[in-house]
Amino acid sequence: MRNEEKSVFALLKEGLESTLERVKTKRPLRVTQVDIPDPPPVYSSQDVVRLRARLNMSQSAFAALLAVSRRAVEKWEQGERHPASGSARLMQFIEHPGLLDQFAPREAEPAPRIRSAGTRHAR
């Protein structure tokens, strides 16, 4: 049975049974060492304006890139609010793309195709 078809109870039961089996056999859990980056920097209103200008984007386009509202970008630029950590991390990666390689090395692959907001695909 696939996970999508299993009930929550069945999934919980499987997880508990797996845990009990590990305890009984004293099988260690696999642990993966991950380097966790420092929290993203706090972006000031000037930082947001500078980055958006460097990208030559309108507030609406910049907001769409970061998946936030245009009003949020406006408030950041007016100094009324600061970008939340998720938005700040995205802006950090936009400013320093090499930072991604430091934490998630990957093979070179073709750039993903990005469709414009007005494009719809037939289903």
C-alpha cells in the first residue's frame, strides 16, 4: 500500500513498530552530519532597495520572485518591517549564489525553465 493510501493510524503504527524494532535489536539510527548555516542577515530598507535595483525589478516582480506580497516589499523598503527569515534567506542566496554550493553541493544541471505568471498550461 502506498503512503497516500494509508491512514494516519497505519502510518503511526508503522513508525512505532519500526522504533520498537530498533530498540529491540539495538540498531542505531542513521545520522547524517549537516552543516547548518548561520541565520540570514537582517535586511534594512536600504538593503532591500539596493538588491531590487541591482536586479532591475519592480516591487511587484521582486515580490513575485520572493513569493511575498508587493505590500510586504513596500513596507520593507519604507522601513516599517523587515523581511522574515525565509525571505531574508532567499535574498541572501540571490546576493551570494555561491553560498548554495557551500551547503548543498550538487552536480551541474541545466537551469530550470521558468514560466511567466501569465502563462497557463493545459492539463
